[in-house]
Amino acid sequence: MSVLAHIFEAAGIATVVLSSVREVAQKVSPPRALHCEFPLGRPLGIPNDIEFQTDVLVRAFALLNEQSGPVLVDHPVVIEADEQPVSCAIPPRFDASLPPCVDEARGLRKAHQRAFERRGVTSVGRVITPDEVPNALAILHAIANGQDWTTAEIPGGNVISVCHDIRTYYEEAALELINGPAPGGRAMENWFFETTEAGATVLGARRAMRDAGAMFPLWFYMAPANRDSA
Amino acid sequence: MNGDQMMRARAATLPAPQFDNPAWVTPVALGDAKVAIVTSAALYVVGDNSFTAGDTGYRLIDRDRRDLILGHWSPNFDQMGIKMDLNVVYPIDRLEELAAQGVIGSVAPRHVSFAGNQPDDVSTIRLDTGPSAAAQLRQDGVDVVILTPV
């Protein structure tokens, strides 16, 4: 973002960056930056909080009054990521003949459909559709339990995209199953990786691929960098 | 170290492109300014081309579109905030409100989305796609850009 600020400014457009990493803003020195120590992925701070978001924008636009730069100002509020998994019901076992992750994903299908109908859009679909999530999990389950990943029929041949679609399916479905205020940053990620069978399956497949000698980027980006790969 | 702390620590160590003699634009008064959003969230409208891994291009988003797909390849940031409220990354409704209140002059007809996970040298975005996106906004008469990262 700080790099783009220089490019747009050179083209004659005044810029303000909402900085998310202070050291980067210091080093790249965009003309004007408001550093926002908020959860990554939430540069305006708080979902569904019009007053807070407007405050961020007003503070950012105020930097346009500066006569020279670079200008780097901190937003006075710090918002930490929420490390507690969001409280969200997980479907009970229905078909004991299936791997738990497959059974679980099937149980979330209607919730995901409700999410799609309410929002009118889904970010599932990079390589698989919502209907294909259970089968994709069956493939990762097999890899986690010893199948050679190089011969597994990974949809689209891209395991990173498969993991993206699976996690997105779960997180979008969960939006229909939780109540109350919006969960904090990382709370939904923690729910997926720490409490669901699918999250455990993704991490298991990731470990198996790493141990089988898969290239670093391929297995590493199946899950966030801080997730255990022991 | 939690996920956000880890990613911030990593980002702090990445190579930082240098800009000699950086430009400085003195904008028109905010109340007269046409404002656009430029985000690195890899958002794109339904029906547009998705972002590939390492995509150095950009997508344009018409002002009235809210059916946006999150096309970012990194698993290392919260992706649910934007699913709950687009404005937490792409504050288009906030800009509309500020325009209606006369705080800003107007909202640009088109906005820009890049993918944040760029090659370290950022040469393509610096020499090619970045200036191209800026030219598109200049055509629309944009005076001010607010840049939102993920």
C-alpha cells in the first residue's frame, strides 16, 4: 500500500494510507499514513461499526491538510486480535461410516447455502464448489492418513486453493450459526483450526505433505504461518 | 506470538523499496475532492477474472457493486471481518455517507483492487500496473485515494 501511494502520488493523485505494519510505513515513507494497529484484514477496525469506521476515515483525510511530508500518525485506538475461538455449534455425527471431517462438512451445507442466499456472493469456488467440499476433505483425510499426495486427485491440482475453499466454506457457514456481535480478528480462524474436524484434517494433510518432501510454499500456505506443523 | 504479531514481525523484515524524490500532491479542498479506494485485498466483482497466485495486476470495481469476492491467496489475515461487513476493508458505504454529508466532494465511479502478496521487488506494480491503475483513476477525475491494506 505504501508503494502504491508513491505511484499514485506521482500520477497526480493525493493519497492517504491506512498503515497496518508501522515499520513498513516508516521504511517506505508514503506521503501520508495513518497507522492503524487493528487486526490484520480489518483496516477500518470494527465490522458493522459505522461510527468507528467513519472516525478512521476522518482522521485519515485530516492528514491531507498537512503542508509537507512524509506524515505518519497513529490512530489512538489499538485493537488486538481475539485469540479465543468463536463459539459456534458444530454438526453432530450423522453418518459414522464417513470420516468425521466429511460428515461434518455435509452437516454445514445448509448453513452455507443460507449464507450464500443472504449475502448473494461466496468466495468459495477457487477450485471447488460448496457441494464438492466434503469430497475434497475426503482426499485431504486420505493424505493425512498416509496416502501419497502426489497420486491423490487433488481438485484443480492445487492444494492451497482447495484449503482456501474448505476454510472459506466453513467460515461463511459459521456466519449463519453464531449470534451476537461480530467475532474479533482470528476468532473464526481459531474456531476452524482448533475445534473443527476439517481444520484438523487440513493441518494433518499439511504435516504429511511436508514430511513427504513437498515444496515449502505448497504445504506451508495450506494454513496460516502460526499454525503448528510439528 | 499470535498470528498477527508474527505476520507484522515478518513484514517488518521484508525489503522496502526506496523512492527518491517522492512526489507530493497538494489536493483540492476535501469538500471538493473526488475520492477513490485502492485496496490490496484482491477483491473482484462476480464475473470478473479472479486473482492468480502472485498476480501483479489490478481489477476495477464500479461504485455500485457490492457483490465482491475475496481473491487474496494469503491465509494469514482475518477473512471474516470483510464477510460480515465489506466496509471494514472497502469503505464504500462510508464514502457515500461522507459525500452525502458534504465532507468529501464525491465518490469516484470506479475503485481499484490489487493483491497484497506481491513479489518482493514490486517492479511490475511499480513500473506497469500501478501507473496504469492511477491513469484509470485520473481519467475519472479522482483527486484523492484512500489506500486500505489487508
